[in-house]
Amino acid sequence: MHYTLAEIAAKIGGEVIGDKNFVITGINSLEVANSSEISFAEEKFLKQATASRAGALLVPRKSEGLCQNLIICAQPFQAAGLLMAEMDAAAQQVVHTISEGAAISNCVSLGENLHIGPGAVISENTVIGDNCRIYANTYIGKNVIIGSDCCIYPGVVIREGCKIGDRVMIHPNSVIGSDGFGFLQIADHNVKIPQIGQIIIEDDVEIGALCTINRAALDKTIIGRGTKIDDHVHLGHGVHIGEEVIMCAQVGLAGGVRIGSQVMLGPRVGCVDHITIGDRARLMGGTQAAQSLTGGKDYGGTPAIPVRQSLRQMMAATHLPKDRSRLAVLEKRVQELEKKLAEKTD
């Protein structure tokens, strides 16, 4: 990365205050950035930014104490994101070649400008669109369809019959299309039910590392357009996820759960099977949903209840030891009063 401040301002639509020809070689946080790097500060961090050693700052306005070169822009974080995306694109550039070490069936349809790394396995009747990157040691099963501009990182498994849209990114060692947990207990034995359903991942979905997305016995497991899934997330068989959903790490959804659009699930959120979470609901970290929840509200606790009520319960729980001691004192006093009353009655 080598840009002048004038070039950066043109890219993000900002105004330079300082040396327009100052050259930036990287971007970093306020605490770590050096004199050749640019950083950013939203309004609430402007005071903190005065101590930064960054050579330039993306800020919403000029502020007292900021001695660095500045680029004034409405959304510094968003502007920084544009620069980071450009840096990441450069770092992710690969040679569009198909490795001789890849095992590719003769009965496949491959698009243009593909990168397929060594050790990748692509099974028969698979279709892969243009500009995809299939990294080393991935496995793509039979009859899989992958759209254009997708990125499949090392160690990913995409089992038979899955359908993946355009611009999908799947991080290392995630498994798409593993069997749902379907068993019947017959005569004291656990009998496996074949899981022959399909996984559908729509456009612009990102799936973190070490996630598992299960297929159902018959139905489809669907992840809606634009959904972003963090690492270590498990989606059970037949789960339907709406559009533009956010799931943080270690979310676990049991089979048949329906998640609406623009829902936000914090870390370690869990849902029992076959419930529905309405559009734009937000579940704070650790929340366990035991029944369907109305959309457009915030929830917390176990089981999930409105978040304000959950926080009140949490605060009340911190007083229980003291309240227990007070109750013991009151019980003793009541016993003493009852004893005195009994003596007077006699």
C-alpha cells in the first residue's frame, strides 16, 4: 500500500487538512499506528486520537490537539474499511491456475479464471462459476453447484448436492452438508435415519472457520442472502436463516429453527428445535431461546425474556446472598416473637 493522502481522499470522498502529498504505507489502530500509517477515530475517540503516533487520521472533523495530517470524512470507520478491503484484496491475490495436484472428475463444469489448489477434490457433476478460489485440501462432493466469485478456504468440505450462490466465502475447516442428527430408538437401538435433504447458501454469505451446517432428512437447510456467520457455529438440520443475519461465535441452532431477516444473535446463543425468531430480533450473548420470539425486540437470559427484564433478574440475583442472611435473621426474630406470644397465651 503506497498512497498519498490526496489519493486516499479521492477514494473515500474526504478532504485533506495537511500535506496532500504525504505517503501512507499502511493502516493500523490508534495505539499501534506509526508515522507512515493512517488510522481512524470516530467522534467519541477524538481525544484518544491526540496521543496517536499515526502519520494521518481519518476523522469526522478537525479537533483541538490533533497535530497529524487529517482527512475529514463523514464515516471514518467506513472509510477505513474501504482501505482495508483494498489491502485485503491485494493480499488475497492468487495466480488463476489449476494445480496438477488437484483431483478433478472428468464430469465437471468449470468456469473461467479459477484457482484450484493442490489436494483439492472436485467430484463428478459439480459446477463451479467464474473467478472462484478453491484452496488446497478442500473437498467438493457430487452434484454441487458453486456460483461465481466464491472463496473456499483450505480444509472446507462441501458434501453432495449442496447449492452455493455468488460471492460466498467459507473459511477453513467448515463442513457444509454434514448429516443431521436423526435417529430413532427402536428396540433399545439407535437407528440412523438417512439425511438426504439439500443445503442452499444464497449470495453474499460468509461462513467462519470450523462451522457445521447440517442437511435434513428431506427438507432444505437454507442460509439467506447476505448473512454473516462467525466461527464455531452449528446449524442443525432443516434450519432456515433469513437475509442479512448476524451470528456470533458458538451459536447453536437445533433442527427446524426459523430465523427471520436482520436478526442478530450474540455469542453462545442457543435455540431449541422448531421455534421461530422474528425479523430484527436481537439476542444478547448466552441467551437460550426455549420458545418462539417476536421480532423487533431485544432478548436475554435463560430462557429468553425481554432484555430489560433479564438484566433486572441478573441484578437481583447478585443480592441473593445478602437477602438470604437477612431472611435468616427475620425468621429467627419471628420464631422468638411466636414463642413469646405462646407463653403469654398460656
